[in-house]
Amino acid sequence: MNKFLIKGLLAGTILLGLSYAALYLVVALFPSLAEQYYDPIFSFEGDKVVLYFIHPYILSFALAWFWRRFKSLFHGPFWWRGMEMGLVYGLIATLPAMWITFSSLAVSLGLVVSWFVYGVFQAIVVGIIFAKISP
């Protein structure tokens, strides 16, 4: 259990740093995409803003459980196993979530595609971390 907590906290902290960096990259590289976050549908005020910063830890602990349960199904070098886990997660969790998000909310396709790509990227990063520290 102690190793599970350490893995989750380590991966969550790395993802938090990447999330923070991604905010700046989106503004710098895709300003029109970043402008869409000024829509009133997005709420970045009050106590809810902390949920954004907790998300990497929730994802990391969920993927830590997934890794512990299914790591024997992934073969090859650690980076390939991590990438495969991230792609599997993207296919079974991120893609359906983004599909329903795009079909039910007034958000642009570009925004949803960026969320999908970023979600898969996060899962690949966590997968590589777990494959390296817990083969």
C-alpha cells in the first residue's frame, strides 16, 4: 500500500507540473484555443479552482490501480509498456468521455480534440513512470 501511495503521489506531482506548463503552452502556441476558456461555461473562480490542481492526483491513483491490475498484459521495454497503457486508457476512457462531451456541450471540436490529445499524453506519461518504477 505504501508503494501504491508513493507511485500515485510521484506521478500526480509530475502531471501537475506538466498541467501547469500546458496552460502556458496553450496560450503561447494556440491563442485562439485559449480564448475559448473565457466563455462563461468555464468557471475558474472560487473554491472549485482547486479541483483543477487535484485532477492529476486523481488520475494518477486511478492509473496506479489500473497498472497494478493489468501490467502483466503489457510487454516490451518500459517506455513501450507505458505508451501502450496510455493508449489503451485513451481508447477506453478518454475517447468515450470526449465523444459525449462534444455531442452534449457547446464546445468546439478543436477544444475537445485538444482535451483528448492531452488526456492520452497524461496517461502515457503516467504509464511510462509506472512501467519504470514498478515493472
